[in-house]
Amino acid sequence: MAIYVDFVCIEFRGHKWCHMLADTLQELHEFAALIDVDKRLFHRNASYPHYDVTVQMRETAIEYGALPADRRKIIECAKKLKIELNSNVT
């Protein structure tokens, strides 16, 4: 399982937020559940499917094995996840 977190820190509502992605949607959702990320933080209709996570959640994700990823890796994962999500639409 490969989970990735980016280095983006967007300030919103008093928190700094990053993005969490994975090689597959199943891995992404399972990992989010493992580290107790609220399902409402999943953005299926954004430019690409991902979870928004606070900087604190990012650190927890890394402690559980997520990999800090550069922009290139994030874009690579984002494209795969978007294709997977669109292929699962009925």
C-alpha cells in the first residue's frame, strides 16, 4: 500500500491543510479510516479525488507509513485516482 501526502499548506478556517492520496481509492479510504480521518474530508468532485488533511493529520499519516511526495508524484497519483473514480461511476 502506498499513501502519499503533499507539502502544500493551505490556511483555511484556522488550520493548515494538505492533501492525501494513494495508488488506489480503496487504499486511500482504508488508510483514512485507519488514522481516523473524517469521511467528509474526501473530495471526489475536486480536480482529483483526495482527502484534505490538517498538518497534524499529515504527521500522523507519516507516522503510519505515508510518504511525503513532491508535486510530480502527487499529480501522477491524482491522474490514476481520477481515472479509477470515473471508471467506477454507474
